[in-house]
Amino acid sequence: MTRKADRSQDRQAAPHESGRNSARFASFVVGAVLAFAICAAVGWKASSSNIFRDFGRFHTRLSPESFFQPTAREVMALARELLDKNKVNVVIGGSSVFYGVGQPEGQTIADNLRRDLGENYRVINLAMRGGDVSGIAEQTVEMLLREQYRVVYVSDIAVGGTVTLLGSTPYQYYFWDARARNMLIDWPARDQRLTLPWYAEQRMSAMLNKYLYFMDLWNTIGYDYVFTVYSTLIPGHFWQARKDLPDNEIDPPEQFRYRNGELELQLIKRISEMPTEPEWTLVGTALETALPDVVRKSAVLAVCENSPWLLEQAAPETQAIRKAMRERMVKRVMEVGPSSLLACEGFEKDDYIDRVHLSVSGAAKIAPRLADRVRATSRNNGWVQ
């Protein structure tokens, strides 16, 4: 009788225990969904306004190079705060040349251009070390144009080199983030060339971030409170809040300039072979594919490479070929839409710190030349008189 009673009690308790387990599981699911929803809401709210204070540029301690990846929403929030729809806005893009390697904060090309253009213009520097004409800056220009900003895009461009489709590594994540959020200009020429499958990490991450805002939330926490990824570019404690890490670009003293001059001179010789006509055609085609026509219409692409002092040490034949290549590059760029110029002709030894990077004095010299072309582009677009 006792065993029968026990079995009867077990049968009666089983449904109750099963019900409690179901309730626990349901509570866990609801809690997890609620936690995700709260994190997504916080990420959405954080990226709705500018998180970057006293912004000058995405220096090495605040860039994808050190695993800080600003999202399209965050950069647009920054741009909206610094730019003005009632002014002509200049977005600086390109490589480390226009980013300002060798130019401390306040003395960059962007800083000088801002001073030269005056109050009727606004300037933001979104160039990246190792960047390209396409990439974060150019894609931000697309977003600004969609919001009816008047934008002149200013970038350096390599002689004879083709523009990458989505920007260089490690900046391509930005394209997929902006594309997933439908923030870019619809440009079929580019879209038809996309080869990354939908299940690739960058595309999947971007699509998930569109709804969950986890990158936006992580950036906010990493910028204001604590960072969680180690980087050799971060001094001391890598977990420091990125807002506490200053721009560390310096004006290098004389003994640190042209340190690899002989190697750079050899490099000049190796790259001094005039491209064929099909290769020049490809240069223009790459620009047309990567940059929507409305961006090219308002772009200023500067050819500025090889320190004249260093180039003068090469053989006369090499000098002549490089000069012809620079001039041909400007011509080819202008054939497909952007304005272009030889921006560094006549510069001297002290205007560079190495083969390609401008010094503080070089940044001051190039700014008026860029400013003239920006004003001309603004007039051509009917934005100023």
C-alpha cells in the first residue's frame, strides 16, 4: 500500500514539476529577449547622437587599425554635428597622406584647409591610414548627399593605381554596415561587382547589427568606459576608454625624416614604368565603378606623391617618366568626372617627412591649392558665387 501511495504521489507531482520547468524556460527566453531588446535600444539611442568629443580625425588609437570600428550611424551623427546644410561641406578622405601622418592635431591638411576656406565652409577629416579614394570617407559623402548636404569630397589618389571597390582593409566593414542600413546611394555599377556571399562574416554581422545595434553599443562602452580587445597600438592598459587616448601623431624631428631614403629611391625606380593605355582605361573604369556619378561630380582628387627632393636624385629618365605619369593621371581622372590637380609640384625637401607624407610646412602649402579647387567646384555646382 505504501508503494502504491508513493507512485500515486509521484504521478501527481510530475505534471506540477513539468509545469515549473516550462515556466523557468519561458522566463529564461523572455529575459533573454528582453535583455537583447534593451541592449539594442541602448545601442540605437547611443548612435543617434555624436559620441566623439573634440574630434579631429580617427587617429590610430580611435580607428579600425586598433579594432575600434565606428559604425555608419555613429559617423553620420558626428558629421551632422560638425557640418552644416547651409554651408558647403568638405569631407577629407584618402590615405595616410591626407589623414596627416607627420602632422600633429591642429596642423593637418584638414586644419589648414578649414582656415583657408573660412566661415562659409565646414571641413571634416575622415581619411584613414592605408585608406583609399573609396572607403569610409567616400561612403559617408554618399550618406550626406542623400540627406541633401552640399558636399565636396577631397582625397589624394595614387598615380597609376586603381581605386578599390569598397575601400581597403580593414575598412570594408563600414560599407557593409552602411549598405545593410540602406544609407548609401544606389549604385548598380558597384553592386553588380559585389562578390561576398550573404553568409560571409562581414555581411552577416552588418545585417545583425542593423537590428541589434551591438556594434554601436560596444563602441559607446569602449569609447566612454572600457575597451575589451587588445591592440599593440594602444599604450599601457589596452582596456582604457578610447576617449582618454589622445591623438599621438607628431611632427618628426629632422633625424627621423627620410630614414629609408635609399630604399624609397629604389622604390621610385621600380614603379617608374608608364602604364599601357588599357591600364589607364582601367584606372578610370575603377573610379566610375566605385564612386557614384554624383560623388564624382563633386570630388577633388589630388595627385601628390614622391618628394621632389627625393625624385631629383633619380635618373633624368625616371624623373621624366614620373612627371608624365602624374600628368596622365590627372587627365585620366578628369575624363571620368572628378576635378584633379597636381597638388605638390614645386615642394621642397622640408615639405615632406619621407617619400609620400607631407610635413607641417607641406600641409600648410597644399591647403591653398586645395581650397582654390574646392571653391571652383562649389561655384560649378551653383553653391556659391
